[in-house]
Amino acid sequence: MAVNLPAPDPGSLHPVAGVELGFAEAGIRKANRRDLMLMRLAPGTVVAGVFTRNGFAAAPVQVCRRHLAAGDSFRALLVNAGNANCGTGEQGMRAALASCDLVARALGAAAGEVLPFSTGVILEHLPVDRIEVALPACVASLNPAHWAEAASAIMTTDTVPKGRSVRTPIDGRAVTVTGIAKGVGMLQPDMATMLAFIATDARVARPVLDILVREVADRSFNRVTVDGDTSTNDSFVLIATGCVEAPAIDAAAGPAYEALRAAVLEVAQPLAQAIARDGEGATKFITVEVGGAASDDEALRVARSIANSPLVKTAFFASDPNLGRLLMAIGNAGVEGLDASRVGLWLGDVLVIERGGRSATYREEDGARVMAPAEITVRVDLGRGDAATTVWTCDYSYEYVKINAEYRT
């Protein structure tokens, strides 16, 4: 059960001019569930993406990288759930390319204008024949309002679909930004999240979009972790259809760019948090804030050390204010020359560590009080500088083990 995360109201996900979404039940892994999503894009749409750094990057990730490197505009995205098409060798590459060919023929586009995405079980071959049978239903259901249905079609072990949308004025014109995401386990991206797709009708030059997608990833999806593992299929794609009649944003600076970046972040950050809220078996949503660091990298290392520690995460599940586990995680972050006497630690509004030791004002009952709610904030001050960051995560419950032990059964 997700932590304080309702399914999005379909009416709150605004259509993006130049984007249509369709879905189908292809039976890729399980029958009677949506597991195929098609996104048709207006001619001239530009796309930028960031992907997993896992050395076993899945076949669709490799194809996406090639197509993005070779093309200037794109006409479609195809996403399947239930099968990752990873660890499948040349047959997997042929399957990813074949799915692009199928979409290209269905939409009257070139295969290189199609980007494929897969999520699900690794080391199983993608059933392209089932995709071929289901694709006409995807095409028939294409509609600008189908964001909620699309969010549902890309889920695996997610318990709720994830979507977010905003409208904002840029250069006197209303611009829409809408996005969906999935991902609940095997999730600590270096570049993205499991799968996330954000589209805008703004006109954005491709080099600028390449910069924007990385800036947004670093402030949203790269700040969420469920279990410290990076998936083979992690992908975050930013789409700009250019359907709003306004001057193109052709520089990564200035009021128009800043306004668009703020709007995209307003979509991306809640989507990233939603992934942690819906972490496999999650009962707690945890915000880890680290400040007083000597560098951004140092702050991130400490935050991830806390967020990824199994001992810390199980303590949160038990609502147990076990301070030793938190100190252990800070010390394990590899901060060279860390002066423990300058470190401060708070659980919620309770100061628990000051000058490297237990605060004289700390009481065990206060720690238990702030650990009990479904949402918890951990704040660390390293006392070394001005750099800071925030990471979002969740606890480890019995259900996390059960879900992953039974994932293939």
C-alpha cells in the first residue's frame, strides 16, 4: 500500500498538444491487464533522455540511445510492462528494433523515429508477436486525454499509477507540462528512474532540451532510492512538441528557460517522491536532508548512505529510534576527514545528536514519537560547508522481502 499516495485524478492530467496516448492488453506476462502503451507525437517533436548506467543496459535502452543520437525529431514511444528485454543478447536487440518497425508501419513513420521502452522480468525474450497483435488496439485508443490510462499501462509492482500535470505562462502563452512514471524496486538511478515520461507543448531547441533533462533528473529522479540497486532499464525522457505558438527556447538561460525548468521540476519532483511512496512494501516515506557538507557530492553520499542502509530502513519500519544505526550510516559514507564532534542530527523536530554525541535534551519517547508517523524527516548537519541535498526513500518491511522473493512466481 503506497504511503499517502492516491491515484491521480484523470481530470488533473492536462492533455499536451501534440501528444496522443493509447493502450492495450497484450498479455506480455499476465493476462487481462494493460501492459502496452503507445505515445504518438506530432511531427517535429524533439526528445531528450537520460538512461541507466548499469553495465547490463537492456536492449530497448541501447536502441533508444542510438535513435536519439541519430535523429532530430521523433514520432512515437512504445512501452511494454512485464518483460524487461534485458540479458537477451542479439535476439533482444532484434526484438526491440522489430517493435520499432511495427510502430513505424502503423503510424506511417520511420523506425528511427520510434523509441522503445521495456520494464519487467530480466532474462526472458520479448514476445514481439503479442505486441504485434495488440498494437492495433493501442492505435485505435490514441487520445490526448489518456494520460491516466497510460500511467496504468506501464506499471509492474506499482500499487497505484503515478501522474502529475501543471500549466504555466511562458512568454505570455499558456504552456502545459504533464508526466507519468513507474518504478518501485531495484531503484537507485544514476541518471533517471525506472521509467518516466514528461511532455510539454513548449518549443525547445534540442540542445537546450538535452541540458534540461539532465538538470531535472539531478534534482528529482536522481534523488530517490528504494533499495540502492540500479535497474538495467532506467529511463527518463523529456518531450517537447513545440505546438504552442511562441518563440523557441533556444538557450539554457533567461526567464523563459527558468520558467519551463520550474514547471518541469514541479512535475518531476512529485513523480520521484511518488516512486518512494510506492516502494515495494513501503509503510514509511522518508525524507533525508543533509546540509553543512563540503560539496554536493559529499552531501549526496551521506544522504544515500542513510537512505540505503538496510539497518536504518528496518528501524524505520519498526518505528525504532535506533540512533546507532543512523550514526553508522553517516560514518559509512566515506567522508574524508569527517569531524564527528561537528555533526548534528535531527529526527523530525527532535535534536538527537549534537557535537557528535547524544543530545542532553533527547528523550527516547521523543524519538519514538517522531518515528511513528507514516512520513519522517531525517536532517543531518555535517558542519563542514554550505552544500546540501535532499533524498527521498522508504522503509524495508516484511512485504518488501515477500514481493521480491515471489516476483517471478
